[in-house]
Amino acid sequence: MTALRKQFIHYLQSQEMSTRTQTVSVRAVRQLAEYYHLSPDKITDEQIRQYLMSLKEQKHLSEGTVMQLLCGLKLFSTQMLKGGWNIHVTSPVRHSKEQYFPPKLRQRFIEDLQLQGKSARTQQAYTRVVRLLSEHYHTSPAQITEEELRHYFLHVKNVKQWSRATMTQSICGIKFFFEQTLHRDWTTLHIVRPAKEKRLPVILTVEEVQRILSTIRLLRYRACLTTIYSCGLRLKEGTHLQLADIDRARMLVHVRLGKGGKDRYVPLPQRTLELLRQSWTPHRNPLWLFPATGRGGTHEGHAPEPTSHTNIQAAFRAALKETGISKKASVHTLRHSYATHLLEAGVNLRQIHVSLGHNSVQTTSFYTHLTMISTTQACEAINNLMQNL
């Protein structure tokens, strides 16, 4: 690692930028240097401009990706090299993603979703799957025939090999659009189904959870992820916690509008309360426990929005990588691990069901297959059976 690269990393860390921003910025400078086989401090502004244009035109990188690289290179140039910044990358003429989904039809679809009481996130997801369908055929979704719709589902299943979750979302969104907005009762919409799967989630041990959480350096991210684990929360439930949601008298967290628009109360551990207090005290935001931050970790005290999911996910991935744990874990794995660890500790399944906010206790009962207790008992039983063979 060169001295210049070390200085750049140190600068990004000192500004308390997210792990993802640090990674993207450092990678942008490294790839630029590799492209020209030169030290980044020897590369001219014109060379940087030509490099970015080549990424857009030859490698077909998205506008968003190019802008991320541009920001990283600008930070390096202005902060490390103390130079000016006169680079402007023009956007090529391109078709809008919305061109095949007429605005009036799209608005009508969104209104139908709202009338059905669908959440904003569901509205966004369903609108996206219909847009993808229209982009596939380069025409308005209202002009697509039943036979074309049938071929589309076969294409994404057999060629693109979409996962069950992606297929389910696509089917639900497209079915709603054609049946409720266009009033078409097609046979295809009734027969298409995602493939059945019975997958068990990844579970972290208590020690692995402790290692991951202790590795996270920024207090606000460690506090948020610790709260998600110790209260069994979903990612959005954790990031959207408000000051008023903490009931210190009864040591409960009020989870508002969880999945399905349901409220619930979950136990709040004393250690988590202390960590929340430490995390909140520096910014004292009157609304959010984990407010969005500006560059350098500023403006938290006045932020009108909570921290983004992306920052929390990036912090978890970085900690997972640093610990060397090879499991394919995500932030949601903390919720699965919470339920499994409580079950192993002897907590009643019904209580875990209430804390998780599941509709059915059957959903919660599958954690019984994941506990070390049941696994150990099964291993002991099969070892006994095999002793005399």
C-alpha cells in the first residue's frame, strides 16, 4: 500500500464516511491508476475525463456508477493533491426507463395500489416489475398480449433464472396491474406460480454475533445493529426507531408499522438501552435515534430523516469480512439468530412469535429446526444407532 493511498484512506475515515463510500473512492483511484499505469498524482484532468467517458461508452456503466467514481476521484484530487476540479462528464443521449410505461397509466396503477392499502415500498416494487415487463417488449404494458406475458414469465424463469422471491414479487405486481388496473382476467395470471422452496436461513452463533458487533467502529452503526439483534427487528424497523419508541419505565421498544402495518412491543435489554443512550447523546436529534448524517458525520441533530439502509448494510458486510466469518450472512441474519438463540435459551415459542411479529406461530416454529439443542440431540441419537454397525 502506497503512502498516498494510506493518506487517502485515513482522510476518508477521519471524515467518518460510510464504509461503502470509502471502498468506492479508494477503488476509483486505484482503477484509474491501473488504466494509465501511472501514479494517480501524475494523471491530468483531461485523462480523467477521457477515462470516465470510456467507462460510460465502452463498458456501458450506469450514470449512477460513473457519478460514484467521479465523486471518489474528486475527493482524491481536491483533498490529497490540493488541486482544482474542472472535470465535467456529459451524459450520452439515452432513453428514459419510464418511456414505455406511460405516466398516466403508471399513476393510475399507483392509485389502485394505494386504494388497496399497499405500502409505499410495495407500490415501488410493483411499479418496477411492470416497468421491467414493458422494457422487455419496448412497448406500453397495456399493449402486451397474454401470449407475450406467458413468454415473459418463461424467459425470466428459464433464461434469467430469477430467484423464487424475485419471481413472486414479479407475479404479484404484474397480476395486480392486469387484473385491477387493466381489468383483464387472463388464464396465464392464474396458472403462473413461483417454484416451491424450503430453505433454512443462515444462523450465527452467539460468539459470532459478538465478534461482528464488536468489530464495528462507528458507534451509531454498532448501536443500530446491536438493537436489531437484541430486539429481533427487521432492518427498516431498526433504522426508523424514534426517541418516543423507547419505554424506559417498562423496558420495552414500541415497533411501529412493522411488516403488514402492525405494531408490537419487544423487550429492551438494559445493555442495549445504555448503548442507545451513548449513541444518541452526541447528536440529540429530537425525533430519530439513528438520524441521517451529512458528510463528516454532521447535521445529525437536525436530520429530518433516519439513516439509510445502505449504510447499515455496508457496516455489517465490512464487519463480517473483517472477522473472517465465511457464512453468507446479512443484517436480517441477526433477526434469525435472535429467535434461534432465545429458543436455545428456553424462551417460550409463543413469546418469540409475539416478539418477531409473525402472523402465524407456524412461521416461528421453523426455528426449532435451527437450534443447536435439536441438532446435538439428533447427532447423539444417530451416533448411538451407528455404534454397533
